Amino acid sequence: MSTIPGKAPALRLPPQVETARDLLLEHLGKLLTVEDTLAKRILPHLAQDTKDEELKSALEEHLQETRAHVQRIKDAFAALGEEPRGKPALGLDGLRVERDDLVDQVMPALRPAVDCEAAMGTEHYEINAYDAAIRLAGELGLEQVAELLGANLADETAALRKLAEQSERLTATAVERPARK
């Protein structure tokens, strides 16, 4: 099926993901891309840009966890006897573009709330991806892989809770003190 309305695809390729193991490797590749991108670009940028010290601290703490997540995913690849290979993470790209488009349109006093909401969106995306990969690894009997990913999932869930607390505080502040030019 083409993504262009009324346009048929020029060529149909055979499925590249033929087994559940192949699907797990796809999930791991996407997770590797997400965590690596977060650790190297997105979280450092958000932490540097935010003017809210509490949010900055939460982002910097999660940055350290995210670096460990990258290693656990590489360990999961190793447990499968595979070389770590990233895969496209279009959802992360969409979340980043959405944040970047919005942040320039809001008053500086509201930007920490936007940054926090973007970080929460990323956590939800990661939680979903980890959940799918863990279920698949479990069904395949790959307990070591499931444990490695489960440790990352626990960190992501905790990070989401911390960000939700920050969001409540930042939202209340934005409502109490309307932004001025």
C-alpha cells in the first residue's frame, strides 16, 4: 500500500521480518536508537535548555539512567548472539518535532511545562516499546533478554512518575502566574 493517496506502490517487497525472533530484533533495534538518541542528543539538549532547576535535575538524573539503558540493550543483543543495530524510531522523531514546533510558540515561562510534557511523551513511547519487547522475549523463553529489558522498563516507569510530579508543579505555576511578555 502506498502512503500517497491514489498511488500504487511500484514494487512489493517480501516481508523482512519473518519470525518472532526477527521481530524482537526489530524492537531491540528501535529501542537502541531511542535510548542512544535520548542519551546523546535529546536529554542533554532539554536539560541545557530548561530554566527550571527541578526539571533540569530530573532530566539529568534520567540521562544517567538512559546511558545504562543503552548498555543493557547492547547486552540483550549479545545474549541473542547478534551485533547491536539501530532501527528507525519514527515515533521518537515525531515527538521531537512536535516539541520543537511548539516550544518556540510559547512564552518562555511556559517552556518548562512544554519540555516536561515532551519528556513524558517520550517515556510513554519507551514504556510501550519495552512492554512489547518484554512480552515477545518472554514468549520466546529468552529470560535474560526479558530481565535486561525489564530493568529498563522499571527505570522508565519511575522516570514517568517523577516527570508527572514535575508536570503537576509546572502546570500549577503556569496557571498561577500567567506568562508576561
